[in-house]
Amino acid sequence: MSEKEINAYRLTSLEDPTDEMLAYIMREVAEEAKEKYDQAIERYFLEIKEMYQQQYGNN
């Protein structure tokens, strides 16, 4: 199945996705979720570091 066919499919379609389509969609969503999670963790620890430095200085 081509990427074009996958991108053309909509979950609101009257036809059910094939197992291949569903696996591809789920893999894409998982990759995006992991990227967003990694970015959020990085921002979280940067904010903690900045708050610590504001409170206690650069020591």
C-alpha cells in the first residue's frame, strides 16, 4: 500500500481500514506521540533548571 493511499484514507470513511492501513496509522501516531513526549520532557527539565538557577544561582 502506498503512502498516497494511506494519506487519502479517512477514518470517517464508510469502508473499514485494512490491517495494513491501521498498522501504518497507529505507527505514525505512536511516532508523533513519542516526539511530543520527548519534547515535553526536555522543556520540563529546562524549566526546572531555570527555576533552580533563579532560586539558588548558578551553583
